[in-house]
Amino acid sequence: MKKVLKIAAMLLLLVIGIYIFLEYYIPPLDKNHGKIRCTLYVGKSENQPLIVGFGGSEGGNPWESNYWKPTRDEFLKRGYAFLAVEYFGGKATSSNLDRISLNAIHDSIRNAAKNSHIDASKIAIIGGSKGGELVLNLASLYSDIDAVVAIVASNVTFPALTVMNNTSSWTYNDKEVPFILPPYAIIPYLLNGDRLGAFQMMLLEEESVKKAVIPVENMNASVLLLSATQDEEWPSMEMSESIVKRLREKNYKKYYQHIPIAGGHTEPLKHFDIVFDFLDNHFINE
């Protein structure tokens, strides 16, 4: 009996130790924290508006890839300069999407805008998925962003993509951007590979959501939201509607539109004709 009690006590201590570790351990910042890598594509004309492209949770710099080359080239053909941004997942950037410095990203954009062929007064940012969450946060903090295209984005800041999930995805002025701290209730969803269920569970945390909501009303930009009606990753359509609702309630003065696209998480990425139309009508001509 004493042996059984001893084992039970050891197991209890182990569980308590794991709980304390999960609750309080903060992973150290990456050695490349605050480093951003960009590639600038510029045409031959003068006063080119700048389009800034961000990837999502895949990391690296997808806008440099051959896959996105036709779209990138179309921007240049239309008279835009294009800045492809890598904010994590490369050799010279942070390994994880964890506490990425929004200040460093904005500094990189401003540095690119110094190019003599670029009109620094015309800046649009485009991001999908976590990149959509990023561009909404960025535009909410910096008034020199004139247009935002947020594709399958979120209306709140979710946690960093780390094992612990207990830090923010972003920092601003060296402070973590408020985020939803995931409840332990999401663990069964994650173990079953149900990412959608995990995000839906997090969005039920009302107090946490209030703190983590992106203050989109602070933007000084025209806004296009593209979402997926059958998003299997996270509820982008519902979150985009929440963004529109907030803008409406806050009497947002700039143009904004939400267009749901039938299909899964990546389907809206196939509809850049909508993006070009938005930029032509609510970025260049405003």
C-alpha cells in the first residue's frame, strides 16, 4: 500500500510540475528576433505605388517563389513596385512565428519606400491567413498604410506558433500584442488534427477575445477582406464578418468590403482579379 501511495504521490508531483511548466515557461526569443528579410521588385516607371506581400504560417518568403511569380509580375505590369517580405522561417529571420516585431517590419517597408522609383505616399499591404492577421495589426498601428488586403484573416491576434502557445505572435514597441491565451480544452482538437475546432474553441473565450481583438477602427486604409465559406483551417468568413461589424459600429470612414469566396482556406488566393480591381479603384485613385 505504501508503494502505491508513493507512486501516486510521484505522479501527482509530475502532473503539478508539468502544469507549472506549461503555465509559466516562456520560450527564449530567437537569435534572429527582429530581423526581417525583403526582396524589392521595381519596374522602370517613376512614382510607383508600393505593394507589400506577406506569407502566412508556412514561413519563408513565398512571394519570391516561382508559384507567385505570375502574380508578382502582374503587379509590376500594372505599374506597382512589389516588396516580398520574410518575417520568419528563413536562415536570417526568426525560426518560429513568435513575437515578431511589427516595428521591424514597418521599418523594412519604409526603407524600401526610399527607392527613387517608389511613391512613398502610396503603400498597400497584402497578407493571407496569419499574414492577414499581421497586415490588420500593422495597419491598425501605422497610419501610413493606405490600403489593406486581408485574405482568410482573423479579427483577433492568436498565439505564436510554438509548442507552448503562450506568447503572442507579434510585438509592438517591445511589448507583446494582446492575444488569446489558448484554453486547455483545445488539446483534444489538436490531438485529432482539428485545427478549425481548436480555433473555434479559442473564440469562445469571451474575455480573452475582448483583449485580443484587433483595433481595426484605428486604420487609415481602404480595406478588402476575402474569406473562405468552407475554411477548414479557421473560421475566416465569420472572423471577417466580425471585422466588418466592428468597422461599421465604429463608423469607419474609409472604404471597406468583405467578399466571401466559395471553397476552402486557399481558394481566395486564386482570385487576385478582385484584388487588382480593389487596388485600381480604392488605392490608386484615392
